[in-house]
Amino acid sequence: MKSHRLPFENRWTNGERAWQWHCELEWLGVSTVRTMFADHEIHRSRRPAVVYDIPPEFVRDWLAFQDRDKTRRQRLWQLIFAAAAIAALAIAVAAFLRNMT
């Protein structure tokens, strides 16, 4: 079997099991997993698993990774839009100055 590397720090298990957990959480989606995790923390905090057989610590790390990744993508888009705005402004100023002379 092919060995997969998780995109976040994982201290709870390794190898194929961790990759299966990661894939199950990805398949469910962030909002669903977040809802299930919140329900687990409120009503079933003594149970050893949140989703299927996935421990709450792994789910917490996965959700933290998802939050960091979303923030990183938002910052990247902000930088792209800021660079595009600065370039458009520079072009507009250059065109304005060219028409002034």
C-alpha cells in the first residue's frame, strides 16, 4: 500500500489508519465535522470517538488545520487583489500623466 503523509501534525496515530481518518473527515466536510465535534463535546465528551472510530484529539487537530488553511487561502487572495489594485492604480496614474503632457 502507498504511504500517505498527512498535511497536519498528528500525534494520535500513524500510517494508513491516520490517512483513513483524514479521508473520512474530508469526505464529511468541515461544517459537518465541526457540528459533530461540538455535539460530542457537549453531550458525549466521555465517549472515545467523535466520528466513527476517530478520537476527539485527531478531529480537533484536523479542524485546527482546516482553520489555518482557510486563513492562509484568504490572506493569499487578499494579497493577490491588493497587488492587482496597485498595478491598476499605477497604470491609471501613468496613463493620466501621459495625457497631461
